[in-house]
Amino acid sequence: QVRLVEAGGDLVQPGGSLNLSCATYKIFFDGFAVAWYRQVPGQAREFVARIGRLGGADYADSVKGRFTILRDSAKKTVYLQMNNLNPADTAVYYCHLPDTSYWGPGTQVTVSS
């Protein structure tokens, strides 16, 4: 059974950093792009970052220069390194396989002093 499991969400102060991970199970990892999305209650889920099969990355303008997406084929895991966080980054962060229906359950990131 295909599974995506996010981890690493936490409460952090403005200006702080977090490193989220998305572990994947039962997929041919090297055959898929992987994306991160985030959602605030009452708002639509929004794109954050995507990494292609060969490592090419795309970012939402709101996170460009602050977030970095990486993939580790040996661990079948994708990471989202988030720096210089601000309260607008507060959301549930989800891992997703583009062009499929597979999503993880999400991990909560809260940026607050």
C-alpha cells in the first residue's frame, strides 16, 4: 500500500528554521516527482515546492530563497528545509505525489512568538 508520512512539524519562533521530511512507502521512488503543499483552515491548499525525478526544483514565490526541497533516493525520503520562518508560514504541510491521488496526513507548522 502506497503511503506518504510527513514529520518534523513544530512550534517555532519567527526567524527560526524547521526541516520537514516525507517518507514514502511502496512506490518506485526514483520514478516520481514529489511536492509539498500547505493549508490554513478555511483556505485552499497551496503549492509550496516540487522536486522532479532528477532533482530539479520549483518553488512558490512566497518561499523562494527561504525553503529548499531535497530528495534522498537511498532513504526514499523528500525533505523541506525551511529557514527564516514567519507567521504567514503557519499551516499544515502535506506531501503529495503529483498526478496521483496520494497525499500524506500532514504535519503542523506553527510560527509564533
